[in-house]
Amino acid sequence: MIENKAFYKLSYGLYIVSSIFEDKINAQIANTVFQISSEPPMIAVSINKENLTYEYIKKSKRIGISVLTYETPMELIGKFGFKSGRDIDKFSGTTFKLLGSGIPIVLESSVSYLELKVEKEIDVYTHTIFICRVKNAELLKDATPMTYKHYHDIKRGKSTKAAQTQIENKIVTDLKNSYKYKCRICGYIYDPNAGDLDLGIPAGTLFENLPDNWTCPICGAAKDMFEKII
């Protein structure tokens, strides 16, 4: 038996992995980025073969890594993690810069970045592990980086700004006969006790009373893509 929750206990970070092909740029969320040597400085990055960013990396052999902060908003995670660069321009409305090589680096919600050059590739079924030499690296600010566990807590509504605000103000809401609703696309859970303060939805708002145009704060799915959790 393989229980998926066991993997959540592995110590991952959360990153925006970017690349370039000709004059086109793209990026995605990834959690498998790790240092494998310090001299020379080498980094391994694992990317799903179906992703557009993978195609760009294969062609350009260049990768950018933006290390996300602990307080990265769900909207940014949703834009780069649950939407395809084939459908939208992920960098529209996002603060970023282009390095000399043309690699895009996301600046908002990032603590540091790395610029990589691919030297080897390892095929691993659905993914490819790119073994890269670090060409450039910069600390943007001294802040706590996002962990994969914290990301899963956000996705399940356990660690949103709304919930933190309620704890700080000692607000306790007990809604009788209320249910949580789970997004079938990304797994985010809407909790009526927490609401969605980032989008102006106060604590105590039942799912049924959310505006018709309300969407999942992570992936942008409509209300009809949510299912009641019993």
C-alpha cells in the first residue's frame, strides 16, 4: 500500500522554475529543486515532460529558479502552478526581470534566485531530472522560504491569512450545519469559518452565499468545480 500523505512529510521547498525558447518565456511551480554539490555548485531540477516549461528547458538548456517566500499568496501559486502557459501569459501582471541570458526571474514573493545551465539529463518515467551548473545566484531578501508542507496547508485552508487573522483577534466562529467544499481541480478547501479575506469574503460566509463569480483562489476554478466534504 502506498499512502500519498506520507510523501507530504518529505522536506521540500516550493519554487517557480522558468525557461526561455527563442523570444518566448514560461514558468511553472515545482517542488523538486535541490543542491547536489557545492564545488562546483550544482543543482538538480525535476520537471514533468508534459509541461511547456519542460519543452523550453530541453531546447534552451537554461533554467531560472525563484525561491518563494513563506507568505507567497495563493493567487501567485495558482497562476504558475495550475494554469498553462499554452493558454495564458503567466508573466502578465507579475513583477519579474530578465537576466542577461533572457531567463525570466519572478521578483515578487521571492527570497532568492538561481540561474542554471543544464549539463546532464536523467530520464525518470514521467519526469526528467536536469543536472545543472549554477551560473548566477542572488539573495533578494532575508525571509523564510516556503515549504511544501506549508503549501499543502494553504491548499487545504489550514494556513490562510484569513485563518491567521482570526487567531490573532481571537475570533471563533461556529457555524451550525455548515460544510467545507473542496476544489476538484487543485484540492483547495473552502472553510466557511475562515472565509476568503484576500478576496473580500468575511469569515462566516457559507459556500452557498459566495458570489457567483467567486473562483478558487489557487487555480481559478468556478464554484461548480467544488464538492461538499462530508
